[in-house]
Amino acid sequence: MKVDANKGNAERETTLIKRQPRVVIVGAGMSGILSAIKVREIGCTDITVLEKADKVGGTWRDNTYPGLSCDVPAHMYTYTFEGNPDYSKRFAKGKEICEYFERVTSEYDVDKMIRFNSEVKEAVYEQGCWSLKLQDGEMLKADILLCATGVLHHPRWPKIEGLENFEGNLWHTARWDHSVDYSGKRVGIIGTGSTSVQIVAEITRKVGKLSVFQRTAQWVYPLFDKLYSDKEKEKMRKDPTIGEKLHRRYTSFFNAFFPKLVTGNKLTQFLVSYLCKWNLESKVKDPVLREKLRPNYQAGCKRLIIANGFYEAITSENAELVTEEIERIEPNGVRTSDGNLHELDVLILATGFHAHNFMRPMEMVGLGGQTLKNAWSKGAYAHKTLTVPGFPNMFMLTGPNSPIGNFSLININEYQISYIVQLIELWMKGQVDEIEPKADKTKEYNEDLQSAMLGTVWMTGCKSWYFDEFGRLAMWPWSMEKFWAEMARPQTEDFHLRNLEKGVEKVA
């Protein structure tokens, strides 16, 4: 079993522990594994991780499509306390990342805390305790509930007439059907986001014909990748500080670069736009195709795609870009608005995810019978991305308005869990029984968030999954320095911190 270098501090803190909470973590992806490790470090011994699937890994377990890779540098996409010297490239393949999480799970004994095939159907809070009902009817109790369910785990199927009538092979990219050999076949892909770009670059040379159905053109930023030699990997195994330095270097660059891009730094926006245009114009020589691929919005307005190979693939003789609107799906293919039937053997849906569902469809009931569905009826919100009024002792990793997008979620989640465990320690020391954010503080915080969005590149005229169904931006509009500062220490005046004695509520 491995422990974090800071465990000595945690052990000293255990002398102040008066009671042990029953901690339940929902999800065994990147943030769930991290949460289990960090909650244990503060002295918690009763930890259960509930995972609806039969393996760890979250999005890296679910997504196995050809060409899958991370657009965050590999040595930045690790926990700060556990590097990975075995990554083969600067931008790691999905399989390597999943294997990394599996290894961490085993080496840190997180696997002993996990219950697989255990989906939470309902969570109800009453008098300091959460009652969780699993899909099979089993009930569990929790004093502290951590939701580490991620944001990209519910595939979005498009609402297209006749989709159910297609007679060929059909699947969503997050549920890739590896039993189907697409070699030499007529393959269609609906969507041109990051996932589609990676798939197109990988499969075009293998299929008979590829039809890519584009609704909105995307800016593609060139990926400056490199292979790590066996000698380089061996050096990193012998000297972990090499990987640690790479982690710090990439983190510093990304955390400085991308906030400037989205918050209005003119030089950064010019450089990104220039490289995106150069990438398009240098690789797509056909002027008609090039203009079809040229977006009509500013680079960075949508999530910036960082990838290689797409433009080369889409200009292949066996590939076509279809920009006419899809009218309907027929048994033999896709009918577009110009009357053309694109005959297909395989249809792949690269149509993204329901990115604003968070824990849902899990039903959550908080104080006074309030449901999370009703609380979020006009859009998901939280206090500082982590907690929701009316739902005490419940915390979220990668909650609403977390700095997602072109950042390392591991880095973000490490700051979030640091904040959360400080609140859990209040419970462990016997100071409070209920930890609930104040509604007025939460309202004020979210009003500031939405106001700050007005000056970002996301508001310059494009549609993206960053917007929820109510037109609200679920992003982070400030610098990473501000995020780090907010996560450094909870402000107790932002919370109702209650002691519950004999059914009487007393404010601490």
C-alpha cells in the first residue's frame, strides 16, 4: 500500500478526532479514486466507494474508440502524489490512462473500498444522515456523501427522425462496438467534436468510404506531440523528479495560457487563432472544402480541439464532408436536405454527452423533502462548485462551474478535495453535525459567476455544450489563481454549521 507524502501531517491531526464518519463515495473514476485516498489520509476508516460498472476508470473505462487520447499532456494528467513514467507519448492514449488509474487503485488499496455493480438509485437526507438506496434495493447509511460522478458519462443520442430504423451497425462513441470490423465498409460519423476528430484521423485509412456529417465547423489546434523513448522512460523510473518537473511545467503553462484565451487576452487569442488558421490552410488545399471546415466564430468560443491527423484524413479520396442538414435516418443510410441518400454500413454517433446531469438520474432528497431535481429545475448550480443549499454533508467533485474544458481535471479535483476534507474534519472533531452552504451566499456567488461570463470568449457567438438548456454557462470565468485561492480554505461564514442535539438545531 502506498501513502501520500503528507500523511504524517494527517496522522498528527488524528489526535483531534472524536468520531469516525461513514463516508460513501459515488463513482470510481479519476475523482472517486482521488477522494478515497485523500479522505483516508485525514483518518477516516469507514469508506465505501460505490461504482455502477464492473471496473474503475470512469470516462477512460467507458470510452475505448479508435484514436482515443488525452489533449492534456500525460505528465500533467497524473495525481501530484503519483506519477507515471511509463506513458509512451506526450499526449497519452486512453488505454494507458485507464491502466494508470487501475494501478493507482491497486497500489493505494482503494480496490478494497470499492463495491462494483452498485448503482445508487436514491439518496435521502434526514437528521444528519444520508440513506442510500441501490439499484438492487439494498440500503446504506452515510454521514458524509461525496459525489464523484463526473460530467461526461451520460451519452447524448441525437433526436433524428428514423434513427431506430437504421439496419446497419449503430453505436455511440462512448459505447464502441469492437465486435464490428469496419474495414472496407461505408462508415458515417455524425458530429465533428473532439471525439469525432480523433476517430476520423484513426479509421479513415481502414474504411471503404467515410462520410462525416458536420453541423458546425470546429477550430483544430495542432498537437505538438512526441514519443518517449525507452531510455527516457527508464530515466523517469529511476528519477521520479523528472516527471514531477514535467507535471509542474505543463500545469503552469496550461493554467496561465487557457484562462488568458477565454478571458480576453488579445495576444493569446491572436496566437491561438493564427495557429488554428495556419493548421487549416496549410493542410486543406481544396478551397471549397477548406471553407466548409472554416468556423465562423472565434477560436476558443467552443472547447478548443487539440489534435493531429483530422485534416489529412478528411482530404483523403475515400472521405467526404457532408454539411447539408440531416433530414432523417433511413434503413440504408442518412438522407440529407438536398435529397441525397448517403448509403452506410456503419453509423457512429459522436454526439457528446449530457454534460449538466452530474449525479442525475440518481434521485436526491435533502432538507424538508426538497429534491435536487427541483433545486436544479432552472439549471445546476453550487457554492464554489462543491456544495448545494438544502443538501447538508453532500459534496461534489467537478460540480457546476468547475474549471473544465482545456484543463487537467486531476489538478482541479485535487484542489476541490483539499477544500472538502477540511469541512469533513470539522465533523470528525465533533464541532458540527451538518455542513450546508448558505442560500444567500450561494446566490451571490452564482450571480458573480454569470456576470463574469459576459466578458469571456464563450459569449462571442457560438453554441457549445458549455451552455446548459437554460442558456447559462457552466464554466469558470476567472483565473486559475482565483480558483486556487477559493479552494485553499473554506470560509465558515459561508455555511450553516449545525450541532444537532436531541432534535434541536443549534448554530455553531
